[in-house]
Amino acid sequence: MMTRRDALMTIGSGFGVAGLGGVLGASTGPQGPHFAPKAKRVIFLFLNGGPSHVDTFDPKPMLTKYDGKPMPGPDQAIVGGGIKLRLGTVMKSPFAFKKYGQSGIEVSDLFPKLGECIDDICVIRSMYTDIPNHPPGLFMMNCGHNLAGRPSMGSWLLYGLGTENQNLPGYVVLAPGLPIMAPQIWNSAFLPASYQGTWVQNDQTDPEKLIPYIRNSRESTTEQQQKLDLLGKINRLQLKQHGPAPQLEATIQGMETAFRMQTEGVEAFDIGKESEATRTAYGDGNFARGCLMARRLVERGVRMVQVYYGAGQPWDSHSDIMDHRKHAEQSDQPIAALLRDLKSRGMLKDTLVMIGGEFGRTPSVQPTSGGLQNGRDHNSYGFSMLLAGASVKAGTVYGATDEFGLKAVDKPVHPHDLHATILHLCGFDHTKLTYRYSGRDFRFTDVSGNVVKSIIS
């Protein structure tokens, strides 16, 4: 028999659940696209540290003309985000540019193999962001805000689209170590924890070591399943008695995914199952393995894969821009191989591939306390981003920086605009993909952003 106290508690809890249902119920599960998506999955190849656009994808003959001379104009500094950017002596690019493909888009000799794929790429040369510093640049490009505490791009996409494979995480991050500000740049913040990125440290070549503790050497699969079923019953009883609990629900989902990954996880990350010809096409190294794993993961229904070039900020060439050479040698072949591989499998048409970093670099040499060296400083006022696949206009250039490559002057594109465009390609109106938190409807693009329709075919 139920006492009056128990009855009141049950009824009270019921009202609480009913009230929370309106707040949480509709927003914790995948929302589904607003219209037919052109992109079913996204691969973001992140060149962390800020690669120099004027040495890679944005040729500037004026740098050669003014090499060794002061930057023309009365102002030797630009102020943005409270940070003063010093502009000193102009430095020409030490790398030669060449036209590639039928489109004739110029690419530097740092990326000859990627240049051969340029007819499948849209080069946005007019990107700009708010603050020329790594933490806010990384947060803005990955999470749509200059400060920590907002969900990442992959979390928003997974929240919107859901996953196509229950045996693998829907959002995977591949990096041989931690970039700065990680793991906040792939977290789910106030979205349910089930939407955060799963970091896999891809510096291991043995798939059994790639994902620690994926195997249980002490218990059989049947024994694990029995324990998981019991724990699931206890957790569901907790939910029934106390109402919706997003963190608990995410824990349940995470444990179930971890259990199922024992059957598919190792196989998905095992590039040894690829042909020798395929592995040779991608090349060696952490980034090469990451690019090949990315293709294998999206092929198996993972919604978003981010591949970071390395730990820390390797492209941050303050003292010597020639450092770009060794990094390009490790990334050019894998990126080109990924694009060709996706295209040959018919997957590039509905896979969006993004290539770029958090900002660009200055057209002038980096002034230092020890005198002029051979590096470039951060530049948030103009840089390049590459997009391919998923109905992006291939073999095109969008926007431009000024004649020195300092500022975006023609059709500027802010990360909010880029993010609005990505969401559009994935089937979402960026103003309507929202999540209610702390009394406000948040969205990936904050309160800004316009879809760059001109780059969509």
C-alpha cells in the first residue's frame, strides 16, 4: 500500500518530470536537419598554430617588391581585441607559387600534391577573426566564441544530426598529443556530455594500444553484458524516481558505446586492414595515419572527425617561416590522399572537408628583442581556409586580402559566417539550431553569422 506521503512524493515528482520534459526532453536528443543536407559528415583537418596564408594559398607579389622595406602607410600597428600587432619590415615569401589545374588557382610549392587537387577545392582568402592570440583564436574557430565554455562544432553537429553508428562515438578527435586549450576545444560544454568529442591519441601504430582499456582481459563479453544490463536497470530506476538527468543519461550512453566499441572500435582504427597501395598513398606519420583513420571513421557513420596536425601549436613560426617546410612535408601528401580517396569512393559529394588553422600570419618579418629573424607574427585580420566536397563550389577562390595580405578587404568571412555555412550544408538554419541553457537559447553562431551562399553550388 502507498502512504499519503509516498503518493504526494510520486505526484510531485510527476509534476517535476512533466515540467522538465518541456525544458529538457526536446533538446537532449538529436534535433534532425531543417532541410535536406548536402553534407552528411564533416572532416576538419586543423593545422594548429596559425599557418601563413601568404606562404601557402594567398600569393602576394607586393611582398617581393617591398621586401626588406617598411610596410607602406602611416600606421605601423593595428589594434584589435586589445592586442597591438607590430608591423615591421616586409618579408617576401621564400616559397614559389604556381598555378594548378584547370582553375589556375595559385598554390605555393609547400603543397604541390594538394595543388594537384585544387580543382576540387574552394579557397576562402578573406577569413578574419577577432583576436590575434592562440586561445581565443582556437575557441572561436572550434566553438564559435572567444572564451571557453561553449560547445564545439562537432558537439553541435552531433546534437543536430545524431550518429549513424551506435558502436562508435559520433564525434572523434585525432591528435598525437594535446593542442593548447584542449580538451576544451572539443568539449560539449552545456550540451549533454554524450555529444563531446572522443579524443584518440593517434601516435600509436598498434590499434590495440590506440584506445587504452578497450579490451577486458578479466571478463568475457557475456559477463560484461550481464553487468552492464544490471547497471542499466539501476540507472533507469534512478531516472524513473528522480526524473531526467542529462549527465546520468550521458553516462549510460557512454558506457554502452564503450562496450559496443569492443567489437568495432579496434577494427575501425586499424589502418593495417587497408591495402599497401592505400597506406603508401597517405604516407607515414601521425597526421597521415589520422587522415586515413578519418576516412575509415566517416565511412562507418561517424558524424565528425577532427584531425589535429600535432600537439601544441606546430605551425606557429615566429622565428623562422622555413619551419613551414617540414610541416607541409608531413601534411601535403595525406591531405591530397584523403581528398582523392573520398572522391574515388563517391564520398566527397556528401563529405565536407575543411583545412586550416586559427588565424594567419603577418606579411612582415617578426620583430624580436634580439633583432629581426625570419618568422612572422600572428595575423587575425586576414587568412585562408580551404573547403572541399558537399556541394562546395570546386576550383574557386572566394574573397581577397589587400595587396600585402594583411587584411581581408573583399567579401570578408568571419568564423561565424563560416560556421553558419557549415550548418547550412549539414541541413540547418543556424539561427534555429539552439539549446536552452541558463535562461537563454544558445546557438553555435552566437548572435551573428551569415551563410556564404556564393561558395555553394
